[in-house]
Amino acid sequence: NGINDLTCIRASIMKKLINYLYCGEKDSLQYEEACELYYAADKYETLSLKEACMKDLLSLLDVNNASPMLSLAYRHSDDAFKEQIMDFISKNFNSIVNTETWIELTDQDAKLAAL
């Protein structure tokens, strides 16, 4: 029908997306903002912004957010992103396996956690 649903993207994130489209600039982002902007960049097929957000997210990768970040990469079919997160998880598995986020991931998506 040619109509885009913008309700799933916060106004502040949409503003960052539009700023990137018009100015080619992206501010440094906190974790949640980077996840949301990554989602928006993927939704609107802004691949350079999606890659920039991926780099921001990877710089923030730690044992507590590795599981939700893996889920994000998986939902967006981003194999390069997923591979880097899985490498981090395999190197830090003993620390990650006991985190609340890993336990949630295994409960919600055991297939993904088994990768």
C-alpha cells in the first residue's frame, strides 16, 4: 500500500536517521540508541549507517550484552555482525553462560543459544 509505519521508531532515533541521510553524520551512541538506530537503518536499507551502528555496538560488546546483541544480529540476518559476536561469546563463554541475559536467551530461543 506504499505506507510506512513509523510508530515503531522513536522520534529521536528517526531524527538521527534523517540527519545521517542528509548530512552523513552520526553522533556517538549509547547502547540502546545504537540498537534502535541499527534497527532503523536496516528497516530503511541505509547500509552505511547500519554498518556504522554495528561498529558502535561491537565497541560496546561485553559479557552482559552479548546475548541480546546476538539476538539483534540474528533478527536482522546480519551474518558478519553475528559472526563477530559469536567469536566474542566463544572466547568469553564461561563468563557469559551465567549472565541473566544468556539465561533469558536460552529460555526464549534455545536454537539461537546453541549456535
